[in-house]
Amino acid sequence: MKYNIAVIPGDGIGPEIVREAQKVLDAAAKKYGFTLEYTELLMGGASIDANGSPLTDETIETARANDAVLMGSIGGDAKTSPWYQLPPSLRPEAGLLKLRKSLNLFANLRPAYLYEELKAACPLRDEIIGDGFDLLIMRELTGGLYFGARSTVEEDGVRKATDTLVYNEKEIRRIAVKAFDIARKRRKEVCSVDKANVLDSSRLWRSVVEEVAKDYPDVELSHMLVDNCAMQLVRDPGQFDVILTENMFGDILSDEASMVTGSIGMLSSASLNETKFGLYEPSHGSAPDIAGQGIANPIATVLSAAMMLRYSLDLDEAADAVEAAVKQVLSEGYRTGDIMSDGCTRVGTVQMGDLIAARV
Ligand code: IPM
Ligand code: MG
């Protein structure tokens, strides 16, 4: 079987980590007898430099014509990079948001779990970690504050900026359905996170989620306010199975969740629409401060590639093998700098990719 994969290396550490993920994918392809054909695409700063815009329509169409998209990361240093002298709609991040919206990738899955091997890298105390945690953030990705009307105006010499948080019930329903569906394959618990004590959009969110829950009597639904959730994630992360939340809350909570796994360099993500198609990218950014040094952790991207095998290509066995290879490398004591601890062997980006690929 042959699959077509669009690859967006992006900026900063993006090209380095994507290269390692492709190496691991190729090892899986060889072992499990399938072929991946890659088409490289430009997005973010790399596309600004080449095309004067962070994402061209042609790139969107090429991405759409593939079975899935594998991405590194985009963006640069906001203080020093010339990309950030451009108007907001032409900056690197605008390309990513446009791609997500154009391809209707409304469901963003961000799994966060603690590898036994990385307990030492987890900043939480042992008694808080307990038996570890295994949660998944289901983040709505094409609505809310990110895509509502915004403006900056000046009235009587006073500057005023507005962003709008809009959701309609259809957008809430479809992401809730995704959350309940995935909860069925896990521990059957959905915690819907909102700010219903203040926001209308959250009150609608809560009532639609409750309607959807009626179709899933086997899944337990709870609600939590977002500020409390931020606190609970560091107080007792083991209490969560699936966290369902809107775009902005999910952005913030997923960075927090990633840190308790030991490093943001461990958190993978999949962005899906109603079809099998998906965009797979690490949850972390382009880390321009360490780009080109060969020290970035490629594991979040490798695990995103595993999610691609599972969700877009239905290659569960190969996905399992990639995930097991990551676990094995960690249990053998290999670590990139961000997850390094006493007694372990420090390796660089390429070496980490080699080690994982060899164990697939
Ligand atoms: C993420 C990132 C993006 C987001 C940025 C780069 C626009 O932080 O994927 O979490 O806010 O969604
Ligand atoms: Mg983010």
C-alpha cells in the first residue's frame, strides 16, 4: 500500500525534528510493508521568505490532496525576526491558523501521559504523581477567540482592541462527539472545561455537551471551570481521562499538561476533520533559541507521526511499534537535554531518531 504524505518542516527546530520523524516512519514502512511518498511544502516563515506569504492557496490544495500532513513547527523569535515586522495576517502563525481552518481541522487531540521512565523529569512531587497519569485534551481548533472578529481602532486618541469568542451549537456538538467517541476507547470519562460562571459561550458549550452526553450513557461526564482545571492539572493530573475544551483554553491547558509529562518536547498532537485526513504536529513551538544545534527533542514529532499512522492511515500495528520503540529507547536510558536526568545517556536530535528507528 502506498500513502501520500505532505511534509511541512517549517521553521526553527522544525526541519530537524521532522527529518527524524520521517526516518522513524521509513523504518516502520520497511518493517510493515507499506510505502510513504513525501511532498515537501512551505509554511510559516519559510513560506514568507520564499513566497511573501505564510501559506499560499496552492500549498493548501496540495496538502488537501495528500492522505495526511506531517508538520514540524513554525515561527521565529518575535523580538528579532523580520517576520514579526509584518502585519499579523502575514506572520508565520497566520499560515498555521489558515491551514487548520481551510482543511476544517476542528478536532485537536493532545495526549499527555507520564512515561514511568520520565518520572524524574516530571516537576511534580512523587506523592502527587502517584501511579502517573494518562489524559487526552480534546481541543476545539477552528472556532472561538482564534477565529472570531477582531479589530484594533483608535477612538479619541485611545487605542482599543477587540477579540470575539464565538461558538455555535454545531461547532460545539461535533467536537463533543469526538470527545465522547474517543473516551469510549479509553476510560470512559469526559471532563468538559469551560468558564460557565462568566461566559455565555461557555454556558452554551455546557448545555450542548450535556445534550451530546445523552447519546453516551456509558461515558461519565463532568464539568470543570477552566481556572480550577489549571490548578487540578498540577494538583492531581491522574484524575483526568478526556478533557474537552474550547480553542483558547485548550491551547493554554495543553502547554501546562505537557510540562507535567516532563517536557513540552514529549507532547504530540493530531488535528482531524470529519474524514480520515489529519495534520500531525508536535504541540510545542519552533524553539528558535536552540534551532540548528542538533539538541532538540524529536519525540513529540515522532509520536505525532505514530498518531498519523493510527488515525489517517489505519496502520495500528506500525503505530504501536513506533510508540513501543520510543518507550524502549527511554527505558534504555537515552535522553535529549530537556528530559535529561542523573545516570542517563544524553543524546542529540539525530541520535535519538536513529535509536528509535532502529527499535521499530
Ligand atoms: C499551538 C500553538 C499555536 C496555537 C500557535 C503557534 C498559533 O501554540 O498549536 O498550540 O496557539 O494554536
Ligand atoms: Mg499552544
